[in-house]
Amino acid sequence: MDFHQLKVFVEVAKQKNFSRAAENIFLSQPTVSAHIKALENEIGTSLFDRSQRELMLTEGGKILFKFAQEILEIKEEALSAIQENYRIVKGHLEIAASSVPGAYLLPGLLHSFSRKYPGVTFSVLLRDTRHVFESIRDYTYDLGFAGKPVTSEGLGQVKLVEDQLILIAPPDTNLSKEAPTKSGLPPVKLEACLSYPFVLREPGSATRLVFEKALQKRFGSTPDLRVVAYLEGQEAIKEAVKAGMGLTVISRKAVEEELRIGSIEGYSLEELMLKRNFYLIYRKKRVLPPLSHAFLDFTMEYFEIRSRIMQK
């Protein structure tokens, strides 16, 4: 039994599924299954009931799950104490991020951090905002980036930068004849768009949540949009719009290049409040390992955030 096997076991127990666990910790499903089988052989009992649709912990599995979490936490505390003593900043940093900050905010931040600390490598898990929050809450990741503030008890956040959502359409749609506003985009009213098909992000996406809340605030309810598809990720949405599938609301940061070359049209829905912020998400009361702590401090400096994060 080693730390890596315990980490795999804990992830499978949380996800209740070998495939999801393998994806989250960047291993193949056969490798994950082999680690669990090796643990079961060593302990002498099954850890999961595989007869159900979802994997369920056996009584032996429940006991190991409790101690495995404690062991892994103690290991992190020990490494933290040693590395803090020697001021070591190296290793592999795993970060959770929703699609827009993950694609358009993190690359520059990670590049700057790696220039200062060349001994660090990274893995970034791209998921919707809801899954980012869950991965911080259940200790899978120390830090995350999202486009929606947290409301979950035990999670904290730092506001980093503002983002603007805009309406985009396929080329030659010509939704508006008006001159561009101070945003640099021509304005259009939502009523003029209701006859067109829409493609939207999946449930749990911060982009979709911001759009739906803006619609409810402006109209009292969500207007009947002719939604023809729900797609995961910014790239899929952009390609669908380019291909003429429909309109969508998207982060302006995600489509600056497409707007520049004219492969899509952009409009401002000025009657709607479509501004949001990107946040650094962390778990309160958790002592961060030195690498995660160094990255948190660097992120605050990078975005010129003066406020201090209080971890009780």
C-alpha cells in the first residue's frame, strides 16, 4: 500500500466510477482498476460493491476511505512543513478551471509563474463551474478558477478580473444596422433575435447562468428561445456559430480573434446586464502545500490584488 494507491482509491470512492476517477487524475481506466485490485489483494477484502450501477463502498472500503483521507492529509502537512523550512517551490501543480478562465486567463499566468519557478509543471482540469467548486470542496484540488462566485460554505474566493458577455452570430446575419457603441460592437435588442435559433452551453456553465439570470432580471422570466443544441465548451459553441447553427452568448475574451477576422459577428445586448467576474477559488481552513500557496500568492500579485486571503 502506497500514497499513490490511496489517492487513486479515494478518487474512485468520491466519483463512484472508475472512468471518471481515471479522467480526473490523468490515468487510464485499466491502471486505476489495477491499483484498486492491488489494494484489495493486500488488504484481503473487496473495497467496492460492483453489483450496483454506481460503485458503492463495502464496509471495509468505508473504513479505509476514512483513514486514507487522513493519511493523505498528514502526508501533505509533512511535505508542507519540510518544503516551507527550505523554501522549496517545485513539483507538479494541479488546478481546476472552468472553460473560459482555463483557456484565456490561465495560459499567461502559468507562463509567468513557470518563468519564476522553472521546477514546476502543471495539469489543468477543464470542467464547468459546478464541477470546479466540487473539486475544491472535496479536496481533489487546492485551487480553481471560475466565472461565478461561490456560495458553498467552506469555500472562499478572490475576484480577479471582469469579463463581458456578448451575442455572436454567423457571418452575414446582420442583426443590427446601428453604429457600434463604446463597447466597439453594434447594439441589438433581444426581441430582434428571438426568431433565430440559439446554441447554449450545458447546465452548470457560468456563461449560461449569467445569461439566464440577466434574462430573468430584465423580463421577469426567461423568454422562449429556440434552442437547437446544448454544447460543452467554448470551442464547440464557436464552431457551431461559425457553421451557421445559430446565435449564442459568449465571453468576449473567447472570440476576439474571430471578431477581428470576421468569421463571426458580434453584438452588444445593452438591455441586459452581461458582465461577470473571474474568481480564484480556494477552500477555507485548509493549510495549502507550499507549491499551491506560492501559486496563490503569485496569482494575487499577477492580478494586482491587494487584499489578503484569510484562512482560519
